[in-house]
Amino acid sequence: MSIWSAYGLAANPFFQEELRSDPAAAYPIALHVGRDAEMRLALRQLGGGTSSRMIVEGAPGIGKTSFVNKLKAEATQSGMLTHADPVRIVADSTVLSFVADVLRVLLRIRTAHGLDGDAFWTRTARLVEGEDTMAGGFTLGPIGVSYQGGRVPAEAPLGTLYEVIAEGVDRVTKDLGAHVLVHVNNLENLGDDDAKRAARLLRDLRDFMMVAGAHWIFVGASGVDYAVFREYDQVAGIFPHPIVLEPLSETEVAELLRRRYEHLAREGTQLVPPVEPSVAADLYGLYRGDLRNFLRLLSDAAALALGVEAIEPLSAERIVAVAAPRYARAIERRVGALDYQHLSRIVSGSRGGEFNVASAGQHVGIGQSGTSRLIARLREAGLIVQVRTEAKKVFYRPAGQVLVALGLAAGTIVP
């Protein structure tokens, strides 16, 4: 029998999966908490014209995808057409691959509404789903996009691809009497070269973003607005400033857990909270908004200690104590013993708070260039997070899992 049953729950309430707009989903959007002001702003932007563009940005793990899924559910209630799984921009994305992904979205929207295909949509389906891979190819409609052996030729002109998207959106909006909302994701963890490639891609796609009847939501990590969307004036001019998701408050995190407990409660059994919402809210301070990794901590601690001694909630001290050795070993394996030792000294010397290259170098006793390389490695491993820049000095803080690994309790952290 699952340990969750002993606590009166049907499943693990500390799941990290995104919330889905389908009411019958295992983790429905009704569990979403907070960000009401950001939601109102997003809905106003969507209703502002025949087409629109929006950027949603925030730190990794903060809950961007669930926020956008709720936004899509709200937009659907207002009569807009949308889709479940986002279009993704990856390192090797091209205009051609992006167009194919958007056409795939349009096809699935039509299919979901029970519409039959005509010649245009039949050829579009073959283009994007690979139904026809015969040599010799064919032409997509009257506008001349050839499909050869399962591939659109790389030399296909942008103007022609624009016409394909424009016709596809026009047909969907006329057939179904509503505008289309397209969700584009994965603009996270971009290095400088990746950001520049994404910026060039959006520059080439600029006119596609203006197609009547199409509304676009781009989702990425903090700073993606300036790194990608402000690189070229012709792109910056059509995108408003981003909707920035700030960390949930401790009160909101407590409410989030209460909703999850209620949703997963087994009928006819007594509910025992695995972690009291108020206790969890205090621990959330370790993660400073990284909701995904915070929930992973609770899930990991539950797997290690829940119900071992008694069917009762775990304390904050117990959660940190059981998770710390596992997290410490994992971090040391990831970066090596020496870098882990340096990280420990930096965190201890800064009392779990902010530090810069100069102060970190003092804590570990190495020069500036060596400290800079150390900081770069720790940041790439996700063990430290950049928080601000002041007078040309960049300040960092340890990630939540580092504080747990070193056994630091929430009350010892210096803001």
C-alpha cells in the first residue's frame, strides 16, 4: 500500500508536473494559486487587437508553464482557440521548423473541433506529420512550397512560408469563428550564442508574428526579454514589455499545499498533512521562488522519512536532516570534491546570503581569475543564482538545494 494512503491521500501532493487546463487532468489548473494581477494584465493584452504578442518571463521553476496553461484556459473560456503542448524553440530551430510546428498546432486545433480536411489541410498534414515521404515530392497548395522526401527544401523563401502560415490561420479563424493563441516555450538556459540564434530566428519570423487572427505567447527565463526580444529593433517594436512572474509569497505557498491536499484527499479517510502548510512555507524561503525544486525537496524527504516513525507531519528540521546527505553527495558528484569544498566555504562565509567574485575569492583563498572560473562552473551547474548587479559588481546566492545539502535551516539564512 502507498504511504500516501496512510495519510489519507490518493497520490504524492508534492508533484512537480505542470498544471493542465483539462478539468479531468490529474493535476488540474484549479490548483493554481496567486498571480491574479499578472493574469488580468495578460488577458487585457490578448484582447487588444486582431493580433498580439506577449512575453512571460521568470526564474526557472517559478511556475511559468502552469501560469500560461491557466491563461490559455481563461482565453478558451473567452472563445479563443488554443492547444495543450507548446511549440518549442531549441538550439537548431529554423524558420522552416518553426513554421512546421505552428502548422501542426493549427491542424490539431481543427482535428479537436471535428473539422474535415480539404486539399490545403491534407497537404499541410503531409508536410508536417510526414505522411508522404515519397521522392519527387509535391506542392503545398497554389503557393509553391515543395515537399521532397519528407523535407521542405532549405531554400524555400520566407515570403512563401509567410503565406502558408497566413492562409492556415485565416482558414482556422474563418472555419471556427475565433482567433488562435499560440504558446511558444523553452526560452530558458540560453547561453550567449543560443540567445543570439533565437534573436535572429525571431527577426526572421517578425512578419509571421503580425498575422491577423494569431496571438503569440513566448515563455522564457528571467532576462529573455532583453537577451532575445530587444536584440533587433524590428522585433522590439512589436513586443510589449514582459509579464514578469515574481516568487509566490509564503502565504500563497501554504495555500498551494492546502489545495493539493484537498484535491488528493481520499474520501472516507482522515487526512494527515505530510508537511504542515505553515512549516512548508517557512522552508520555501530556502528556495526563494524556485517552486519546482522546493516541491522536489518535500517529495524527496517524504520518500525518505514519511511514516517511518509515526503517521504524522514531518518537521522542517526532519526534512532538512534526511535530505541533506543525499543532496550533498549529488552535488559533489556533479562538480567534484574540490569545487564542492569551495562552494561550502563560500556559503559558510556568506552565511547563506549574497556574495560576489571578490568576497567569494576571500572565502576560498584563490585569485580573481580562478574565482571567476569557479563561479562560472557553479552557475552552469545550477548551484548558484545571479540575483543583482550593483556598481558593475554581480551578486550571487546559493540555490536552495545547496542550503539543504549544507544543513542550513530557514532561520539561519541572511536575506
